[in-house]
Amino acid sequence: MSRVVMAARGWIGTPYRHGASCRGAGCDCLGLVLGVWREIRGAEPEPVPAYGPDWSEAGGEERLWEAARRHLEPRGGPGIGAGEVLLFRMRAGAVAKHLGIATGAGRFVHAYSGHGVVESALTPPWARRLVARFGFPKEG
């Protein structure tokens, strides 16, 4: 099992807290990915500005997608690899603003409002919201 998957699963059970990134105490979907980054890579690559639940919707800016492109490695092709960071658009026409980490066998870990950090099946409703995949950069 990859270090990324093991780290992500270590966050399962963490309560949902918007804007937080503390395993066991609270996080949102971005906080989960940042926490896994810290565990496998070290310091976060850039400071994260404060953001509201509706961040970047008014201007239609793909801020989360742009940040992922800056710091993660784009992935494509058939099949989702374990450890890939998944980016979702929650509504058609809205900005992409939900993240998860694939664990393999059609499953992913994510922090979900009202549920905390859980491992879910990548069911058709989730799969049709998936807009991009990324990998953590290799240590160099």
C-alpha cells in the first residue's frame, strides 16, 4: 500500500471542520490533502489564504484547480491509481472545489461536511463529478 493511501486512511474519523487541517481534531477536504502532504512531503508548498464555503464561486475562478496544477502532477489515462488526488465539481457549471484521495478498488478518502473524514465508494454520482486527477510529486 502506498504511503499516500496509508496517510489518508490515518485521517479517517477526523471530524469535519471548515478551514482546518489537524488529524483527529478537524479538517475539510483541502485540509485533508494538506495534512497528507505534510506527512509525506514536509512543509506545505504555499500558504493557504482564508476561504469561505463558497470560495471562488462568485468570480468563477478555478483556484483549487490552479493550485493543484502548481504543486501536484497531472494524471490522465484510464483507471484511477491509488494515492491520486481527485478533484470534483459538485454542481454542473460550478467551480471545482472538493478533493479526495483514491485508495484503490474504486474507493477514496475525503472530508465531507456532516460526515468527517470517511472512505467512500467512487459511485457513479461521484465519478461523474470528477474533473481532474493528480499525483503527489516524487521526492527529489
